[in-house]
Amino acid sequence: MRKNQLRKARTEPIRKLQGEKSEHWPPSNNDTLNQESNQSKQKTIETYSITFDIDEPGFEVLVNKSFNRLLAIVESKCQLEKEIIHHPIQIEIPKSKVNHSDDSTSHNKLQEDNSKSMNDASKTFVNLNPNMFQISFQDSTSMIQPSLSAVQMNSTTQAESASIVDNIARVAIGNSKIVVCTADLTKQSVDAIVVCSTQTIVRDNIIAAAGEQVKHAFDECSSSATPEIETTGGNLPCKQIIFRSWIFDKNQIQNLRPSIARFVTSVISYALHNKLTTIAFPSIDCESLDVDPKLIAEYMIDETYQQLKNSIHSSLIISFVLLPQQQSVFDAFADQLETIRIIENKPASVVFDKQIVRIKLTGFNNNQLIEYQNKIKQLAQSYSSKLHLADKVDLADWSQENVQKYYDYCLQRRVIPTIDIQNSILDLIGPQDA
């Protein structure tokens, strides 16, 4: 019995705990050889990678259209991955020096100078690089043209010289303008003067100065309850007289702004529809209305400003002609114009989708990857071109609309312009084939 038990103990296998690792120490010669072999294999398959960004303007176009040019550099000796990173940036648009409303430069001379400017720029670049911006400069000669005719540009001067002006303040809104002055409304040489038909004393005085023809036309329209009346200028130097009603209850001050907005909007809408460019609004009797002149000035100027901003492709000159004895009203309007001037003098900006190309190279030879990286960067630099033009004095003749159009034109072709109007400098950077 005891012998059988001993035999049974010798033949029972040793159980190995789960997860237990059996090691031999010291290691056998075979184990050592296996470790060295594994280390040798690891050395032979070791890889390297380089990641770098390229923000040369226009390189993203080359990558998207001709990716094979990058593959030709690496010659299938490494793996190449690319990623386009969108990085929106703000590009400031400079303010034009030109105030076309006061500019006496003729349309033809300005067009000739701008055309010469664009041709000079094109020729200059051809000497530097035969492709970059050549089309841009040639095509833009037809785009960069003055937006106002000589008659329009001199209209404010004519209106001011037609009467004695003691005070005047003005601000440019793009190609349009707001003017505040003290003068006689009936002596303004403009396309149209505005008369508040519900202010009977001022209305009757202007109709009397305009003559019987205007009186007859106004009475005929009034009898038929026509809310909006327009007549010829009659004996006045203006071409038309625009009659608009303006009803305001001083006990409901909350209705002051909307009532002024309707009054101003009605006139400017009529002017735009009938292609009138110079409009003169009348003085406001703030005392009889018992309203703070600052409120009247704020609401009238602000509504006019908004209308002109919404009509960026039009060229209007809106004047507010106040009575000489209304100095406090003039001061209120002038202060409000200064507020608008501060807003307008802030540089405008546009958002440009700058695209950065991120490249990742993966291979077995680190030195070779560095070489490929340098070659790709050289390709990006060769695809991008820069142009610097100094002494571009004709930039001072560009209107704000011209400047805006030029920036739009360049950015659509992924060319980034920088115009320094003060120092007459133009810089361009972008792809060669823009």
C-alpha cells in the first residue's frame, strides 16, 4: 500500500500557475542568440518621420492640382502625407485718400493715370517673373475706374458756392457724402431739395419762391390726397422739389426715431430710383417741437448713414441745410458727423481663408527625409512670387470703391495685396499663375 502511494506521487505532473513565466537563469546560449537576433531585426525596421508646415501663398493650389510633383521628389522612397489646414485671417483694407465729392480731377485723366499705373505694374513684374499677376494687372485696368463723373464730383462745390455758407461739416461714406451747412435752402444748386409738407410756414415760403407753376402742381396733388409729391424746381436753381410729410407727436418721444427714419428713407429711395445724386434736406425747427437738437441730429444723420452704407454702389451727396441762426442745431449735426467720421476712419477688413499645407514624411533614412523636406520647401518658394512697387503715387487717386474692388480681385485669385497709400507702396504675394 505504501509503495503504491509513493509511485503515485512521482508520476503526478507539476501544475503551472496561470500567467506564470518560466525563466532559465543563467540564460542558455540559445536564448542569448535569440535576443541578439530580435535586436538586429528591430534595427533594420526602425523608421523616422518629419512633419512640417508650409504657408507659402498658393502652394495649396499646387498640392491639390499637381500632387504628383511632390511624389516625384520623394521617388517612392518614403511615405508622403499631406493635410490642408484652414487658417482664416483678417486683412485690413486701407482708407482711400480721395474724396470724390471735392476732387476736381477729371474722369479722363484719372482713368488714364490708373490705366498707366496698371500697365507699369504689369511691365515691372514681367521683368521679375513672366507669369505672376500679369493677367491681374492687365485685366484690372478695366476694373479700376472712377465711380463719379466730373459733374458729380463738383456738385458739392456748386451747391456750396450757390449760397453764402458760414459753417460747413462733411464726411465721406464710401463714394457718397453727408454735408451739414448753414445756408439758404432755396439757393441750392442740387438735383432736389426736400420740403416737409406738414411744416406749413417753411413749405409755403419755399413754394412762393419757386413760383406759380410749383404752387399749382402742389395744390393739385394735395387736393387728391397724394402723400408723396414731387415737382420741378420752378424758379429755384434746384431741378426738383420733393415734398414729404412728417408727423410727430412730441408726447410720444418713442416715435421720433421711426418717424425720422421713414422721412429720410422715403427721400433717398426716391433719389436712387430716379438717379438723383445731390439732395438737400431742410432745417428742423427743434424749438417748436420741443425736442433736443442732439436727438434730431442723431436720428437724421444715422438713418442717412445707414441708407448710404446699404447703397454702396451709388454715389449720393446728402446735405442738411440749416438756417444761419440755428447754431446749436448745426453744432449737434456736426458732432454727429464727427462720430460717423471716427467709424468710417477705422480700417475695414475682410476674412481671407489662408491655407497652410502640413506635410508628413515617413521613411527609414532620416537624412534622406531632411533632404526631401528641403526640396519640397524649395518647390513651394518657387511657386510663390512677391512683388514690391514703390512710388505708386497714383494710389492716392483711387476711390474707396477702387481700393475695395482691387482687394476683392486679388483675393479671389489667392493673391494677398498690401497697399500703403500714405507712402505710395504696393506689395503683392501669391502664386505665379494667379
